[in-house]
Amino acid sequence: GNMKNLTAYVEAKNTWNALFGTAPMTFPLSQSNANSLMDSIASELSPENLGCDGELSSRQVRAKASQLNSVRKDLEQYCLDNWLNTPELVY
């Protein structure tokens, strides 16, 4: 399948992580990479992060949520394709 949402998300994370000297995630993703991506998607989907503490309009929030959900679907599919199990989203 097309993993462009996931790929873009990983690239953005790598850019951010590089600022902190964290090693980049590369494809194929390891299961621990997949788990940490799931965690960061879950945390970005939390209401306070999605709304950026009230700075975003509801339209922007919905757009951001739908983008993150697309990334999550890609990631779940990626895990199914590679390990036949998906990391659980923990809220």
C-alpha cells in the first residue's frame, strides 16, 4: 500500500529528533520504532495537543486529527504487513 502519510510523519519526526541528537528512524521500521510512533500519534491526538491549547480553530483541529488518523492507519497496516500484529494505541 501507499505509505505516504506514514513516510511524511516519520520524516517530520526525524527532523525534530535530530534537534535533540536522536538517531533517525529508518524503513523498514523496527517494532520498537512502530511502538514509539504509535505513542507519539496517540499523544498528538490527545485533546490538549490537538487544540494546541485553544490556538487552533475547530476546522484546523479536525484537519490535524484526520491527518494523524491517516498516519495511524498507515502504521497499523505497516505493522500488519510486517509482523502480523499491531501496537495498541494507549490513551
